[in-house]
Amino acid sequence: MLLSIQNVREIYSISRRTLINWEKEGLVTPLRTPKGIRRYRKEDIEKLLGMIEEKPKSKVVLYARVSTKKQEEYLKNQIRRLEEYADSQGWQYEVISEIASGVNENRRGLLKLLNKIKRGEVEKVVIEYPDRLARFGFEYLKFFMESFGVELIVLNGKENEEDANKELAEDLIAIVTSFAARIYGQRGGKKHDSNTD
């Protein structure tokens, strides 16, 4: 809803001079009609008067991960369980989820989470199991978070063994594939070099 200077004075008992001063200080930015007449947003005025509380930014992050596209249904269920827990606590939250190997150090979602923590935007991180965060190095990540005052909440200590073993096998295959590509890549380079002599 847009208000004229007269509307603002009548509804909120704020003078024209006060409005112009707020504008100079950058506290309020009026819209202008084609003829250049100022119009103020009702919510901007009420925020300045403390009548509307700005919603606090979400300080709780729910982090969910699976290794492969085949596990998409499991990812959805994981997110649902995390959301149910956060709702039961009455928290506002943001969900960061991804499909990536637990041994991959360049996961977009994990990097986004760590950057948010560095910027002081996170108070709590909630995960379902330790290996959702990382297959190896969980304690390092936990230490990193705690050093920024972030509480890491793990809902369940141990995962379903069959699912855990299946995913661990996939992560190990990813490691072997990665090393094989590096080794054969280096050998290919050496062969190429010797042929150019």
C-alpha cells in the first residue's frame, strides 16, 4: 500500500520534515509518481516505527546428502525427517542437500555450508548421521564448526547397516576410479612425452 506525505501525517503523526530527513539518511526510499510526487510504502514506515518485526534470518541449517542419483528417494526421506525434527523444535531453517560422494572434498553443498558458517550465519547444523556430512574427517568438520560457535546436532548415531555398506562400497569405487584416472592419466602423459623425443 502506498501513502502520500499527508496520509503518513494523518495515520502516524509523522511530519513532512521527518519523512524528508529519513529519506536523506537513507532510512526510507519513496517511490515517485510520473509527476514526481513522493509515495511511501506502508510497510517501510511501519518497520521504521518498530510496528513490524523483520523476520530473523534462518540460523539453523539442515544438511542432507546421498552418494548417487539412485538414492534420490532416500534423500527426500532424509530431508523430511530433518524437517520434522526442526519443526518439533520450533526452528526456522534452511535445507542444504546434495547428491555427491561422501569422500568428495569439493561438494557444492558442503562448501556452501562451510562458507555460511565462516560468515557467522549459522548457529546450528542438523544432520541425520555422521557420514552424511563426510565419510572421513567428520571430527575435523565438527571441530571447525565448534570453533565458530556452531552446534552440530546428529539425530541418529548409526545408520541402517545395509544402506551404509552399500553407500560405502559406492564411495570406495569412486575413490578407486579417481586414483585410476590419475595414474592412467599420468602414464598416458609419459608415453606421449617419450614419443615426442
